[in-house]
Amino acid sequence: MKKREAKINKEELRLKIKELGMSKSQFARLVGVDITTVFKWLKGQVPVPKYAEVCLGIMSERCPTCKRLYELK
């Protein structure tokens, strides 16, 4: 089964994470992946998966609530 790739590229991913005021490690934790996976997405070594794009969309729409969620430890 082929994984679905997002329509966003590495530059758009980097910008979106920054716009949300998140660190890369916070984004990794929220999406449920290791930080090295996020680095691979940002370097273009691995395509950004669709679920990461969906998470970004949800966070953009509900930013204040999501920001509190990823701050939880």
C-alpha cells in the first residue's frame, strides 16, 4: 500500500511550522513522529506525508487550542 504524500513541499512545511510558533520538536511530538523524521521531511529526503499536512491544517484553524495541546508534557 502506497503512502499518501502531501501537496506541500519542504519549504512550505518549514514556513507553516514557523507561522504556528512551534519548534520542530514540538511539531514532531504533536504529529507523533521522531524529530529525525521531521528533519528528513525538511531536507527533502523523505516526502511529507498527507497526515502531517492535515495536522498543519487543523492547527492553523484552531491555533490557540492546539498551541496549548503541544505545550502539555
